[in-house]
Amino acid sequence: MMSGFPTGVAVVTATDSQGRPWGMTCSSLCSATLDPPTLLVCLRAASPTLAAVVSSGGFAVNLLHDGAQATAELFASGCQDRFDRVGWFQDEADAGPHLWTDAHAVADCEVERTVPVGDHVLVFGRVLTVEQRPDLLPLLYGLRRYSSWPVA
């Protein structure tokens, strides 16, 4: 059923206590509340990205643009050198690495709460900052394929 529910594609990123970047493709993302602005992401419980999110207390949500399918696939793979294959940066104030070359928007979030559910963990993140590039279209995923937002 859910494969027929098209969604945007995000890469959730964080750094661990040694400053190493971690990230994973995530299509389980939603706006939980507008006041305060809070995002909800669903991450696999055994994921090193989740461990970095929890230990650092923050994460970035990189909403990918329609030219970033290769990045979505890379961060969905088990490839250990994924951050060596993409452009990214993280300023001191950022909650996680920003994949600005591949993103049309990036939100920095502070972990508010985690809730284990089966083999995943729901992470509620209070949005601290948002940067957007409105000239780029979002990458979509559904029916096991990627697509672009249709131009009006």
C-alpha cells in the first residue's frame, strides 16, 4: 500500500561524538506541528545515523531536489564512504551535515523526543533553522521509482 503513496525524499544527517558524519535516505518524514515547528522522522533502530542523532541531540533534514536521485540511492545503500562521494558542509551552528549541492531545502533540528516502535524509532525534532532554494524542484519517490514535481 505505501509504495503507492508518493513522498518527497530526504537525507537525515548527524555527526557522532567523534565528529564523523552519518546519514541515511528517509522518506518517512512529516511535519508534526507548526507551533512549535517540529518534524518527525522515522529511523531504523540499529542505524548508526540514529545513534549519531541521539548522541548529538540534533540532526539536519536535507530535502533533495529532482537532480539528486544518485544521492538518494547512495544514502539508501550501505556504502561506507558516502560522504566522500557528495558535497557537504557543516558549520558550528548546524545540527548535522548539509548536502547543499543536492538539497532544495535544509532544516536543522534539535531532538525533542524519541519513541521506539518495532524495529524503528520515531524522532521528533524541533526545527531551529530552515534554508531553501525555491528555484529547485523536489525529488519524489513512489511506486518504486523517482520522479520530479510536475511543472504547472
